[in-house]
Amino acid sequence: MQRRPEKQDQKPTMPDEQTAQPDIVAKLEARKKAITAAFGILKGKGVFPEDGLEYQLEVRAECD
């Protein structure tokens, strides 16, 4: 009976910093576009307050 050769655990190669940087930037840009599009759909629907600071102060006042 023949033995199968054991698989060696190979670590994935890490891309060098210069190659990884554009990938990260591209992913962040794509994420930013998706978030902007999602919030654009809800813009003007009354879901989000116009003035964030005013809303924050109102919410904190309710807790006092």
C-alpha cells in the first residue's frame, strides 16, 4: 500500500506594500460610493436630522 504524500501548509504570499496600497484604496473608494448611494436614497425623507448637533443635544436632553 502506498502512502499519500502529506500536504504542506503553505502560507499565502503577502503582496508587497506597493501592490497592496492601490487595492486598499480601490476598496475604500468602492465602499465610500456604496455608502453615499445608500444615504442618497434616504436624503430628504426625514430619516436623518438636518442638523446633527441639534439632534444630539435633543437626545441627550431626553436622558436628563
